Amino acid sequence: WLFEIKTGVKNSQKKVHLSRLVVFLSWCTEKGYYSNQLKPLDNIAIGNDPIDEEKDLVKVLHPEVVRSMLDFALASRNKYNYTVGIWLVFRLFCGPRSSEVLRLKWGMVGADGTVRLPAQRTKKGVKRFFSMTANAKAWLEAFFQKFTQEQKDNEQGFIITSRTGDQLKPKTINKRFQKFQERWMEWAEDKKRKHQAEFAQNALRDSFGSYGLI
């Protein structure tokens, strides 16, 4: 079916179908419906998707593009701009997903640069600890100066918040980032700074700070 009928399916999607079939056959074996001596999938080899040369540069960000974005965010007096900057720093250099960054509270970020994500705050329900890279720590220290000491001392307060001070929704940060990009592009053109109009959804996480890379 995968190789003869669904010919338009990418190899990466074929691997997903194959992994689901492996799980199903394992369940069948556990229930006694299937023999674990039969291993029909072992010899199926699926390669990687072909490289799309045109999309190479939207999947990673040039360091000067990142520096330009963060310089703009840090210089801004607009709260939405500099909180997007904080979201960018965590995503770029530390590896958490967007939704995980939005769940970060002041009490989860240690003075020594360690960050603690409880299980209920992660996508997969597994607690996670990580240490900020030196560049992430330096940028965040600069951004955090924009907050009052009272705000930073509130361990239960979210670092990035909605207008009412509650946890921000993923859809809202995406809208804020789109507006941020428009303002940043205009600023970057005026300042003759490096900028990029388009990048892939996961470029922020995959450029420097994915968990795999760390």
C-alpha cells in the first residue's frame, strides 16, 4: 500500500505509518493474536525525504538575523515586543517548545541559569531541567531588567502574560510574533540590519537550541 498505491506520500510520512503498524503488531503479539516469531517489517527500508534546496534557508536562521531581532526587541518600549524577545531567547537557545515557554513562571527560572519545567508544564508530561547557554542567560538578564523586582519575586507569576496577567495562549503569541516581525522588518530596513521575511515554523527551535543539539 505504501509503496505501490500511496506513491505521493513522503518518506517521512511513510515512516509514521510504519511505526503505527509496528505498535499495532506489538499489541497483537501481547494479546496472543500474532506470533512474535513473525517479523514482516524488519526488512522494510525507507529513506529520507529528498532535500528541497529552495527551503534550506527558511529552516535555519542566520546569527545576524537573530541578533537583529533581539536588538530590536530589547530596544523597544512596547511590552509586546520585548516579551516576544524573551520568548525568542528561550526558543532559540534553550530548546523548549513554544507552549512550554508560555508556561514558565518566575519561580521556575533559577538565578544560576537553571530552568525547571514540571511535568504538567511540558508537552509530553515529563519533567525537564536545563541550564541556559551563556548567550541565553546574557540576553534574558537584559530583558528581565524591564520588569520590576516585585514582578520577578512573584514565583507563581507567568513571565509572559496576557493582558489580564494570565498565561498567554499559543495562538496569541503567534499573532504577536507576526506583528513583531512586521515592526522588526521595518526597523531592520531603516537600520540596515540583516533581516529575513520568511522562515519555517520550527526554525526558531532548530537553528541553535533544539534538545537534540544541546
